[in-house]
Amino acid sequence: MFQAASGLAARGHDVTIVSQPYKPMEERCAERGIRFRAVPLRHQFDIPSVFTLKKLLAELAPDVVHVHKGVSHAIALAAVAGTGVGAFVVNRGVSFPLDVWNRLKYMPRRVDRVVTVCEHVREIVIRSGRLPRQKVDVVYAGTDVALFDPAKYDRAGFRREKQIGDDQFLVAHVGIRDWKGWKESIDAVAEISAQHPHVHLIVIGCKRESASREVREHAALRGIAGHVTPVEYRTDMPRVFAATDLVIDTSWAGTGITGTVREAMAMEKPVIATDSGGNGELVSSREVGWLIPMRDHETLTAAMREVIENRALAKATGERAREHVMNHFSMEQRITKLEEVYESILARRRRSSPSSAALLPG
């Protein structure tokens, strides 16, 4: 959401982020000159938030409302009723099918377009939501390749912070939900650590001590407590990835296109990703990474061994991966596509109602 907002603002559009009260987000918006308005958005039936948002829409008179999460979708859909908002756009980033309640939120005519992060999610939304194909567009999530630039970061900083030696082959896994496959990643390291004793895994995203404890316990159960480090949620992922030798995503459900895989590729890191969701659209050939079946332990460990044992191949693959992201999955391409989606909706509304406002630079 913030990437889209800042990218649109940089192109001269007048952008407001509406979110739950959150000081770090408010500060980030202030740094970029983006208007921030806090609305509680407690749950999908938060009627006071509906009225607060309706007043805000009357004040700002936006041409486009683009919602990114389920709670904001429900509240904003109720709030736009009777307003002059020209385009109502909904994001969908996960591959879980729409259930009955979600279908009711996606089907109304007031929802002008559903934007999915990959073709795989698009097909699921169309099928499970019973939506016309023209109502659902793919806009690939984009990476800021200027931010995720390997030339800007050193390898040693994060390693020193976590006391991980320079001689360790550092593997990163991001995500602590079960379906992100973090246990599968630990199991793979357990198998290859006997042959490669310098392999070390970091599991990133442990927001609570209970999550860190669960990671440590599973590593101890597999006999590799000294090879695994749970890591808290991070906002400096370019610096973290700069320290790694390999990034793996072992998801087996719910995936759109894994953002951390895309970011790691931008940092010229070799990646191994399961063929979950739209990952195959990102890791689209063996030239740019290793795409493996979900929950295939043997193939995962074989791919990890290949990366560890063939550093020249890993380096060349990482270099091609960055080029692939720059050519097909950059932030600039995403912003251009969003502008095209917004304008196509507004142009259609202008044809049916000539007094409708266009999407104009602010």
C-alpha cells in the first residue's frame, strides 16, 4: 500500500493513506509528503468507522479509492455509497478462494475492478468469486530496485548484529505462519548440516517471543539448535538480504507472489521457491532461480546443496534474477499499470456521465 501511495505521489497525484492509527506509518507518510488519516477500522462491521470514512471522502472528494485489506474493503464499500468517488478498486494478494462472505464484497457493481498480484490469483478470484473476467486485472507487485540494490549494502552489518560468522553459509526464510513452510526449511537444514556444517538458517518475522521459542524448539528437536536463529520482524530487508547467501520460500498455501523472493532476487541472491500460487510467474525459468514442488523435501535439499556447492552458478543466477526483476517486476512498472487501471475506469464513467472527475495530478 505504501509503495503504491508513494509511487503515485511521486508522479504528482494527490494521495491520502487511510489506515489504523500507527505512528511509524504516519511518520513515513510525512517524510514522503503523503497525507495520512487515521481511522479505527476495528473490524468489518465497524459502523462508526464507516461514518468517519464517509465524512473523509466528502472532504477529500477522491477520484479513486483503492483498498488493500479485507476490513478496509468492507468499510470502504459501505462508505462510498452515495458519494462521487469515480473508481473503487480492490486488491487481492493471496490465493485462498473467496468464501461466501468475501464473494458478497467482490460482486457489487460498485466494485469497479479487482487487482490481483498474479495470474494464478486472478483465476482463483474469477472462479471462486463468480466474477466476469473483465472485472479482474493483474498488476504485479513491484520492487523498488533503487532501494533493493546490492551495491548499497554490506554483507557484514546484519551478521555482526546477530553474531553470525562470516564463514557461515547464511540461508534466509521469511514468514512464521505454518503455511509459509518454516518447519520444512528447518527440516531441510537439518538434513544437509551434517555434510555442510557451516550452513545457518535465519527465520525472519517472529513478532512475539512465543514464535521465536517455537522456532528454537523445532530446531532443537531436529538437533540443529546452533544452526538456526529466529529473527524479529524487520523493516530493513535490503540490509538483511545483503548478509545472506541464499533465500528460500517453502510456502505450501495462500501464496500470491512471494514479495520477499522478489526482493531477494533484486538483491542478486539465489532463490529457491515452491511452485505455490504465482511464484512460477516470478521464478519463471531455471535461469533466474530454483522452482520446486510444494512439500518436496528431497527436491528442496537437492536444490540447497546445488547452491551451496556451486557458488559460481549461484552468483550468475542471482545476477540474472536482478535483471529479471528490473525488466518485469519493478515498482515503476507497477505504478504505470495502476494509473492505467484507474484511468480506464474513470474514462468509462466519463462516457456515461460527462461530469465525472478525471484522475488528475494534484
